[in-house]
Amino acid sequence: MEKKNNNESFLYGALCYFWVLSVVFIILKKEDSFVKFHAKQGLVLFFASFLTWIPLIGWLVGIALFMAAVAGFIKALQGEKYRLPIIYDLGEKINL
């Protein structure tokens, strides 16, 4: 995947995986393609987190979402545009 040499972008990209912050960074850093990439994935995870309210399967969905967020957070801090399975495809449908 593509790497970028900007520690500030890496940090903002990683913070997008704290789901509600993805909305903040989509607005504040819309000109930064690295942050925007991670913010879209974070936004999908944020909306998908509402599935955790469903009894029985909610905790399984919650664990999967948490693991995806951790993976995205780590990859963003490393400067990678890692495409989370399924999440990336959904995020690409978000027009910003």
C-alpha cells in the first residue's frame, strides 16, 4: 500500500478509528487524502457499531469492529493505506 511521510497525517488517520472522530477529521482534514482514506473507513465502522445493539449477534459484531479499528489504527500510525476487508468497499461509496 501507499506510504506517506507525514507524522501528523499518520496520527490524524489513526485517530479516525475512534469512530466519532472520523466525522471530525472528514470535516477538518478533507484536503488530506491519507486522512480522508482512514476517515471513510472509520465512518463505516462508526455506523456499523450500531449493530452491536442487536441481541445475540451484537457482541460478535462488536468484537469484529473493534479488531478492524485496531488494525486500521496501527496501519495508519505506520503510514499505510490498508484496505480493511468489506469496510474499504463501503467507505469508497462515501462521496466527499
